[in-house]
Amino acid sequence: MTWIDITTKVAASDGLSPISIDDVELVVVRVEDDWWAFEDRCSHAGCAFSQDGEMDDTTVICYCHGSEFDITTGQPTRPPAEEPIRTFPIRMRDGVLEIDV
């Protein structure tokens, strides 16, 4: 694994933080004390969660067509999406937020 420091790229709030690493568009979000990272595209129609999405605990909702995904696994939990989204390992280590893409 190659961990990349993304501390300065991520907003301090609990909202969706879109970032780009090596041409990979991601969203980073904090839910309570845990950090999660997932691709910034719904697998149904490619809408960007950072523009058309909202979080409900560990579920990201795509408002383009109503698909929902569990961000802990990437699995769709509500159609029309049938394919999962990619998730990425993320960790907080000594005050530094790191991701492996």
C-alpha cells in the first residue's frame, strides 16, 4: 500500500469533500469519528455525488435517479444502481489523514 497524505485537501466539516488523486475523482467524508473514501460517480448514470449527493449516516444518496450506496462496502442498497462503487482505504494516523488509491 502507498499511503498519500490528503489532510489539506479535505474540508474540516462533516460534508462531502471531493478530491482528485492521479486522475481518480473521490469523495472523502467523516461520519462521526470514522473516515470513508469512495469514487465520486454513481455506478448507474455517472452523476457526481459531490454535486448531486447527500449523506445519511454511512449511506450516500445520488439524487440524479435515487440510487443509494453503503459507503463502507460500496454496495448499492437502493435501485436503480445495480453495480457497486469503488471504495478506498483511508486512515487517520498521528493527526494525518491518509488514503491508498
